[in-house]
Amino acid sequence: MAEWLYEAGIGEARAALVDGGTILKARIALEGTLAVGTVAEARLVEALGGGQGRVTLLDGSGDALLAAVPRGLSIGRTLLVTIVREPIPETGRAKIAKAVLAAEGAGPARGPDLLERLHETGLPVRECRAHEADMLEAAGWSEVLDEAVTGEIAFAAGVLRMSPTPAMTLFDVDGSGPLDALAVAAATAVGQAIIRHGIGGSIGVDFPSVQGKGPRRAVAAAIDAALEPPFERTALNGFGFLQIVRPRPRASLPELLRADPVGTAARAALRQIERTPPGASRRHTLPAAVKARIEARPDWLAELTRRTGGAIVLED
């Protein structure tokens, strides 16, 4: 039976839905992220086109795009909003969180964290500890993170190349053998990768050219079988392109990891150090940028010391 493996890491919480030793979903939540479902007081600071506006949360947790500014609300006025999309990092300029006017009678509330979201799925949740066997790694955690960072995703008939862009996440299919079979196998692999990496928004897939309505329908059916609703998609056109649109409440794993490579490496190093067996050297050699990022966070170092039972020495 599928179960969630959860770790409360330093700087991030991480989880994987594992079934039969395979990771079906991988999720990372960075500390301090403005979570979906948060209800907070905010001040309107800018009016934008289309009836939208930018608000600043009064608790200092960030800005948000207000989808529809109430009629007559002037700059500087306060209101209660609900966060419906977390901030999403993008090349050039990150998308700020998105908010809507809070429901009547609602009060300030924190949005659910990653662990709470896991419990909401109704599936078993196993909280993993650093002194225990590394169940995430045994299921292929590093391989999934490598997929997210490099974009290279192998499947039985070939390889997918995944490229997040500000407009959409693109998948390119490469492989050998009969094109119809390759396209169907790739469609299943694409659907599984979308679920595994939590990819939302607009998604484009460039398949090998498939001739005939029957084979094209088979590709679309494979996509439908691999994806979880809700989603919409186009038919596979004559040029081999198919587009999918899914809800995008938060950043995908590739977007999250690629936005801050040094931070990603720093949190991975903290995880590795935390798992160092007792009695091993307390000196750890890290790339200079990673060392500097960790040392810039005294709270991370203090938590690392608490978890490992002694001071850690970081070296270039």
C-alpha cells in the first residue's frame, strides 16, 4: 500500500509518496513559504490593470496579487485575504503569491504545512528520523531530485527532456523503435513525471510525429490514464504537440530546486550531515558558496548542533 515518507528537515520539509519501493510523488516545502490557505490581514499598496491589485500582508510574510480588488477600496486600506497560490520562482522575476478576498466571517489563520497536507490525503504517513535507515534514499530520492535539476527523465523506450520556462513546462521526447509505441510509452512517462514533480500550469509535450487518428488517440488516452484530475488537454496535433493545463497552487519541484541552486545544495548538505553516524568526524568539507550559505543562517547551525549533539565544523 502506498504511504507518505516525511522528514522535517533543516530549512525544508520533504516528503515522498512511495508504493512498491517507487516514488510516485516528491514534495519539498521551504521554511517561511507563504502557504496556500493562509488567511491574513493585508494592505492594498498598488492598483493594477483588470481590477487587480497588489497587497502587502501586515504580518510581514510577503506580498500577493489580489485577483479582484473590492469596488471602492482605496490604496492604503486594509482587508482580509486568503492565499490561493504560493510564490513561484521564475527566471528573471518571480511570481508573487496570489490572493482572493477572504470569505465572510473568516479570521486570520495559518495555511496547512506539508505534514498537514499529507494527512489530508487520507494515506498513511511515516515520519522518518535521521538516526533511522534512509527510507527516502532507498526509494530513489536522489534520483528524483536529479531529474528535477537536470531535466533528464529516462523511461523504458527512451528519455524525456523537461524544461521549465516562464510560459510553460516543456517535455521533449527522444527514443527509438516504432514511433506509435514510443509516443504511447512517452505519454505514460510524461504523466507520471508531472505527478511525481508536482508540475502545474501550462505544460507542452513534443511527441514524435504520429500519423492517423487511432495512434493519436492512443497517446491522448495514455496521458489521461497517467494524470490525476483536474486537468485539461488538447488533442495530439499533426505536428506531434499536445498541451496540458493543470492547477498550479505552488511551485513544482524543478522550479523550486533550480531557482536557488546554492540553497538547494546547502539544504541537501544539512540533511547529509545530520545523518552522519555517531563517532564519525564532525568536520565536513563543502563548496565555499554552500558553506557560506549555511553559516549565514545561525538558526540552521543551532538546529544542526542540537540534532547531532555537538558542534559541527564546516570547511571549504
